[in-house]
Amino acid sequence: MDDTGIKREPVIRISYDRMEAYILLPILGDNEAYTVDELIDAAAKNGVVFGIDCDLISDMVESRNFGHEICFARGQKPQDGEDGRYEFLFDYNLNKKPKIRDDGSVDYWSVHSVEVVKKGQEIARYIEPVEGKDGKDVFGKVIQAKRGKPLPPLAGRGFEKSADGLLYVATIDGKIEKNKNRILINQVLEINGDVDVGTGNIDFIGDVIVHGNVRAGARIMSSQSITVDGICEGCVLEAGKDIILRSGMIGRNKARLIVKGNLFAKFIEYTEVNVEGYVEADSAVNSIIVSNDMVLFKGGHASIVGGKVYGCAGIEVANLGNDAFIKTEVHVGVHKKIKIKIAELERLIMQKQQLLDNITAGLKQIEMLEEKTADRENLDEKKMTLTRAKIEKTADINANKEELGRLQSIVERSTNATVKVTELTYPNVEVYINNSKLVTKDEVGPAEFMEKDAGIVMMSL
């Protein structure tokens, strides 16, 4: 008791988040005691009604645990639900860069640009959301748990889902691609032997995979990518995306590669090559190679010998030329043909825009005349003709602008382009950077060729 003779009541404290309640029993005389009911009543007066540890309170009373604050009630934390998710059963993070082996050579078999699935193959599994479980604080107030949200079904083509919506299965053989929650399975032409006179030329809307060789005179055209496991000889390959030649090209001055994406090749010999993206190979011999991006010959003792190689964004090679002093040309920076084309497009767009402005003015004039005349038949015919011309001219200008933007991006990539040689540059190598030229007369070790003061300088690496 205190000085007034009244027994002191237990002291209750609530944590800031209301998830814990503490009790402290003031010290009593030897002949006095608290009861369990007193402590429960004290908790109730302070609003604590949930999560009370009655055994702990009973033990405090029996052991006369005075003067120590003890947590006697705990709330129940909510258990958040989990959103629905998809488990994809195929490789969608494709490796488009070849691996460098321990000996420095390049493994072109490691390039993985096409993932193929078979009809009936499981491609995805839907994991349903978990609801979650609400919690309560020590006052008994419900704490809402986060509810698991469902995901919409996968969109795309080339597959079907099970009746319960949990399993997705391919309905055709083909190449599978994932973009967020959209899956596309497109047809793939897979040839297990050689492409030659027997198979004939190939023109396919989709990816083409050849597990054999492509013989002389053959032609393969694909709207997507072309992958050849064997040797290519004197053939023509044209792809809307990448070309991967795991064993290289023996061109015999008859071969052409036209690539809208990137080119990967073990070697390129006596071949004409035109690539929108970058080129990565081990060697090039007496070939004409034009890339609107980087040209990389980095693996092992990779080399460019003879021919002409254009890499707008730069060239990196281990060896340039050879000890027979074969004339070898390398060009970086903006190709003069691109500058000419940009100027032509800018002039063409301006002319077409003026014509479009005239068409638009003509349409406005017709609309004004329509309000003043009752005979509209002749005006309607003229209006339709001008409207059709406006649509065609607008589409034409947009196409020209798109091409201009593509060429201007090449110019941007070409800024400060250099030729980097990591091992040797031999005599009789001609290095061109934009409008500057340098011809090597001696053998040079690791060096980087760059443009400076309207000339080319060679910096030792």
C-alpha cells in the first residue's frame, strides 16, 4: 500500500505500434498480494484484450515479481498474401554473345539466339495468389493483410492453356519468345542435313536453323534469324535479324551475307558482307565487310587480312594484315555514302513536306467552297482525290524520316570511332578514319589509331 493505505494498481504500458503491452507490479507488503483477475482487469481498463499470456500473469502473481516491467501481451502480425506469378519452363534470357575459352579462342557454339519448343511441351505454369491472413493488435483491432493479386492469362499465340488455367502447352513446333507476359511461338524451319541443289533455295517467314552445311550456289532468305552449324560455301544468306555461322564461310568470291541484325562467324573468307548491327568473328580474309556498328575480331589471334572492312562505330582486332604484306584496308567513322544519303533524304523530305502542305491547303479550300455551293458532287470527287494523296504522302514522309533517323543514329555511333589493334599491325595496312588516311610502313605492336587535327595518330597500347 502507499501512504494513503490504498493498494497500488499495476502499471500498464502499450508500445507505439500497439503490438505489445507491458505490465509493472508496484511493490507490496509481505501480507499483500495481487490476483490474476486484478491484472486482467487492469489490462482491460487500458484496452488490452488480445494476445494476453495468462500463464505469464499467473507466474508473476505467484512469484511476486514486483518492480520489473514485463511484456504480457503480444499482437498478431498480419501475414501478407503473395501475388500470382508465372513459372516459365523455357530459356528466355538468351545469350547472344559468344564465350571466350580459356585459351583465348571464341566458342561460337555458345551463341544462343533461338529457343525452340515442341508441340505438346509445357512452357509455363501459373502459381495462384496466396490470400494472406489478417493480424490483430493488443486492443483487438484487425490489421489488414495485403491481399495476393491474380495475374491476367498469358497473351500471345502458338500455345493453349489447361481448363483450370494453370498450365500452358505449345500447340506447334517453333521458336518461342517472351516479352513481359506475352508469349509468341513462331514457326522455325529446321534442316537436319545440308542445303544444296537437292533442297533448293529457301525463302522462309521465320527462323531458319541448318544443322548441316550450306553448299555453293544455295540461297537462304529468312525474315528472322539464320543459324548454320556446318560450313557455308559460296552461298547467299539474307536475314531480317541475326546470322550465326558456327563454322564459318568459305565465300570463293561468290558469297554474300545481308544481315539486318548482328553477325557472328567463326571465319569469313572471300565474302561480301553487309550488316546493320555489329560483326563478331575470329578472322576475315580478302572480304568486303560493311557494318553500321562495331567490328570485333578479338578471340585468340584473330585477324583481318586483305580486303576492306568498314566498321562505322569502330574496329577492334588482334592482328591487322599479315607478314606477306597483303594490302588490307580498314575504315571507321561515317562512310561517305551515308553522308550523301542523309543529304538526299533531308532534301526529299523538305520537297515532300511542301507538297503535303499544298494538298492540305487545297482540302481547306474545298471545305470552304462546300459551305457556299449546293452542287457538291464535283467537290466530293476532288476532296477524295486530295485526301487519298494526303494519306499516301504522309506515309511516304514518315518512311523517309524513319530511314533518316536510322542513318543519323549511325552517325552518332561513329563519333570518335577508332581502330584498336591488340597484337600486331603489319606493313601495307591502310587505315581510314572519316576523311583521313594512314598507311603503315613498319610492323607495329599493340596500338590504337585515332583521328586528330585532320590526320590519324597512332597511340601505343
